Amino acid sequence: MRKNLVKTTVEKKIGANTLSFETGWLAKQADAAVVVRYGDTVVINAVTSGPPRAGIDFFPLTCDYRERTSAAGKFPGGFIKREGRPTQKETLTSRLIDRPIRPMFPAGFVNEVQCQAMVVSSDKQNDGDVLAMNGVSTALFISPIPFEGPVASVRIGRIDGEWVAFPTNDDLELSDIDMVVSGTEQAVTMIEGFARELPEDDMLAAIEQAHVWIREICQMQRELASKLEVHKMEFEPL
């Protein structure tokens, strides 16, 4: 259980809305939990770790992203009112969360780590996937888990020749690029997206602009950690 139980917030305007990270008031039994807000979309992210698993030669990291129908003010239709199995979008987003953070754990660390991200409020314009990617990285960075971050992610679009950070669903209808870029303050580590026959020079410019925003989000994570007492756990590499 965490000792940092005082609500702590950092925020910065990036794109059309303010991106904020909050911790200290939800999921208090997790190693760390961060609430990410952008527009009226809210994502809760929690990370936990267990003891090392003997006899394995891989890092048992699990990332799970879920979009509750209640986040949009609805509940499942039909006879069964429970939430169903993960959708394809949720499965692909879970993989998006996994890819940038997995290389940031130290070699030989085989403790089981679970990262949970849940969309609890959606404005139906700002997607929760990239917010979850940033929230999980922030939670790992302020947790006792040995994580060599921070890592940040941003969705970038282009409308009328202008780069747009965190474009809304309506913006993406007008954009000639829809790309998610992840990275550290020093380098880009993951790229995924689509473009409408974009020239190579424009694609490189998009990556460079995305990295500017990535560095800003990484600084937000460092600012949040500086307000907390973060002590990383010791472990014996296997």
C-alpha cells in the first residue's frame, strides 16, 4: 500500500485541452495509481507488482485496457447486462500500452507486473487509448516498481497544414495523418498509425513534432514524481 495518499496534481495545456495527472486519492492499495484527464475523458490507471516467478526466462508483464460502457452513460444491451470480453479495440490498445514500457524495465527483473487502465468517463471525442498509455507510464514512474522511464505518448494529426496534438474524432475526419508516437526524452521508441500518401519528409516532420510534445509530457511525469516520496524497490536480477 502506498504512503503517498495526498491528492497531487500536475497539468499542462497541450493541444486544444489541458492534460492532467492526478494521484493519491483512488486505488490506494495499488503500488501506484494515476487519473488522467483530457477534455471530459477520464482514465484510471493502476499498477501492481508481485514476487519474482522462479523458473521463467521472460518478464511477466500484463497490460489490460477496458472501456466501460458506463463511461459513455450507457449499459450493455440485451439479456446479459455484464461487461463482456475485451473488444478488438481494447486488445489492440492493451498492446499499445505494453510496447513502449516493456523495454524500460531493467534486465533480470522477472517480478509479475500488472497494469490496468479503465476509461471511466468519455466525451466521445478524445480517445482514452493514448491517455492510458501516458497514465500507465506515470503510475510506473511514481511506483516502487523499478521502471527506467518516463515514457510518453501522443497522437498527432494535421489539419490544413497545421500539426494537431491529441486530435479529436472530428479532427481526424479532416486530418491526413493519424499517428501515435511514443518515446523517452531522448528518443522515439514506437510509431503506429495511418496516413493518406504522406511524403517521407512530412512523416519525419510529424515524428519530430510529436517528440516535442513527448518531452513535455515526460517533464510532467517528472514534476509529479518530484512532489512525491518515490522509493524504488530493490531486486536481485535472475
